[in-house]
Amino acid sequence: MTPWRSLASRDVLGARSLAAGIVPAWEARDAQIAMADEVASAIAEGRTSVVEAPTGVGKTLAYLVPAIWSGKRVTVSTNTKTLQDQIVDKDLPLLERVAVR
């Protein structure tokens, strides 16, 4: 089995992705995949990237996937406790399930 870190963003977040295999109502979002690709490129190239996206894009997973792929220590700063809870209680457990799939 190919380690999930070596997969493209679309393989993890797309319509027929690892996440779609776990979440029955998974909705692939092109903007989310594009953001994940941009964040991955920025991390790989050691540059800064600023991304603005509206509600519903799935920004959290779009930055968490490449952050985890990088194997580097990252800091995630959020504006609300609600988003902190989403990351800890929902998004990271989902990505853990994707990683062991």
C-alpha cells in the first residue's frame, strides 16, 4: 500500500478519495484541493502563502493534510474555541483514520 503522505491532495480529499471511502456523504471541493496543493507547495518550497477562502471550502483539512504530509512541526492558530474543537474532535481523527486506511 502506498503511504498516504505520498498521494496527491485529490487522492486524499477528492470525490473518489480516501476520505470519501470513510465519510459516506463526502463532498469533494475543487477549491479545497487547490488550497491543499498550494499549501503543500509553499511548505515544500519554504515560502509563505496566504489563502483567502469563503465558508464551506474546507480550509481546515486543506491546510492540515499538507501540514501532516510535511512531517514538520506546525503551529495552527485559530480565532475561536469552536474551530479548535473542530480540529481536535473532528478533523484530526478523520485524518488519522485516512492515514491508517
